[in-house]
Amino acid sequence: MLMNNLSKMKSLFGLLTFLIVTFILTTGLIFYAKGYRFNLKGHSVDPTGIVTVKSKPSGASVYINGEKKGLTDLDITDLSPNKYTIKIVKEGFFPWEKEIEVKKEAVKLVEVVLIPTAPSLKALTFTGVSSFVLAPDLSKIVFSVTEKGYAGIWALSLSTRQLINILSPKQLTKIVTDTSETSFSTAPYSFAPDGKKILVKAPSQNPRYFILDPSTTNESPQEISADETKKIETSWENKTKEIEVTELKALGSEAQELATTLSQISFSPDKTKFIGTNKEGVTFLFDSKLERNSSEKAQSLTLPLANNYIWYPDSKHLVLVNNDSISLIETDGTNHTVIYTGNFDHNLVAPTNDGSKIIILTTLNSSPSKLPNLYAIELR
């Protein structure tokens, strides 16, 4: 009887010990996963944070307060809550540097776009471009060619990774071809707010109006009347205003209030930010989310002076366009880096959808043609 009781007590003690050890290990793993580490010097359990560093291109050296931690893409653990200076360096690229704050039990994501110190320039057209319009969704550039054999309106897709010359059907579509009756290549045109249609006003003694699909070849262009044209233009104008009101409303009252003082409002691709210019010509950036899962309030930032501001596809950068330079800046105002200097049309600067290239319009050799051509500044 006594032996049975002792055996039961041992079994119960063993079970209790197992449960206690399991509880301690599970609790320890949970705290470890949250970033807590045992401090041997202070004999305490201290909270830490994690910094995840990603770069395009990858394989860049990462330094925290001057100490090399490894190559991107990289997770840096065991960092005590504090502010740190992080620097990203890769041969052939401008260095990137910023002060970051590490918080306990949190992962800080750092995503870096590195700019080559000597980007290459690649010709995309050779026929000359006489006029152009950028789609509202930044998915394509529509442009006119007047050269014989190519005359008409073309569309260059910005949603593919490999851009080649005008002879390729993969990235370029001839939307419409000039005819003996209609000179589409000398006509002004505009995009619908959704980018799915363009309205063309063909010049002649009696102007003709057409609605075209920019994604295909319009072998039989749809002609419309002057009255229909006016209705379409009014509808598109109202739709543009409606979209702006809806997107501002989604960002809250603070965004709506700021927008009443601004013009030329442009939303980031992810619709969490917008830029606009006040009456004094000062451009502001409104950011509704300072960082992922942030509880901080939205803020507005005054941007450096530029002729034009273009959203980079990741919504975390802006392309700044001046008369003789193109640069990239982060939306918090840091890491302002020059991409290109030289002659170009500052009304046409467009990044591809993956951000690997910036499309510009310029003239490198005026002897074949006085008209500029499209070129790609290759960042990756």
C-alpha cells in the first residue's frame, strides 16, 4: 500500500515537474520571440527590438553605429530600445544613411533603394516624339510620331521589366495610324480618369473627334460628335474631382483640411499619402501612416523646391524634377540623391512600375532628327 502511494506521488511529482518546466520553457520562448534577452552583467531580462534591412539591389553592407552587421537582406536582433544610425553601402552605388528608432518587442523594417553612381542610358525610340501624355495611373506613356512610315499615336507600357526599341510589339502599341483624311499624329489628346480611353481632337478645317483604346490598335477609330465630346470632357472632369474627394475622405479630416489650401494634388500609388502646392508655390507632402502599424499621428512635410514631383512606385519615395536634374528623395525628406543631370524635358519623367528605370524625353544627337526621343535611365 505504502509503495503504491509512493509510486503515485513520484508520478504526480514527475508530471508536476514536467508541467512547470514546460511552462517555463514556453514562457521563455514567448519572451525570446518578443525580443527579451538575459543580461548577464545586470542579471536581468531586458527588452530588445529587431531591425529587418532590405535593399534594391541586395548584397549591400549594413552598418549600425559604424559596426558592420552583415549584408542585405538581413535581420539584426538583440538591439536595445534606442536610436541608431544605420548606413547601407554597396560598391557602385551612393551610400544610404538614416537615424532609426528601435522599440522593444517590435520589428523595424528598413527598405532601401540604392542609386547607381553612374546609371546607363538606353534609347527606346528613334523616330522622334512630337507630343505626349502620361496615363493617370502611370501605367503607360502615349506619344505622337510624325515620321513617315511610323506616323500616328503610340503607347509605351511602363508595366514590363524589359524595355526595348520601338520595333518591338511587346512594350509599344501603335494606337492609331495617320490616314490621308486624318492626321492623328498632330492632334491633341487626353486620358480618361481611369486611363482606359483617350479623347483625340484631330485638326482639320472641320475638327473631328475620336475615342480610342490605348491598350490596342484601333483599326477602325470610333468617331464621335462635338456635342458628345463636350459631354465626355465634362464627365471626365467631374469624375476626376469625385475621385479626389473620395481619396481625401479616406485619409481623414486633417488631410481634407490641408487639401483645401493646395492645388495640383497627387496621391501616392498606395493612396496613403498625397502632395500638393499652396498659393506661395510651396509643395507639401501629407503622410497618413508614418510607418507600418504606427500609432503616431499623420504629418505634413515641406518638400525641397522642384519643377515637378513624381511618385515612385513604392510610395516611399518621390522623384524630384528640376530643369537640369532628376533626383530621388524619401517621403520623410531624407536621402536626397541625384539620379541624372543633363538636358531633358522636365514635363516627362516616369518610373517603370518596378522602379528599375526612369523614362525621360531628351535629345542626345540632333543630326538625324530635331525631335527628342524616349530614353530609359537604368537604375537596376
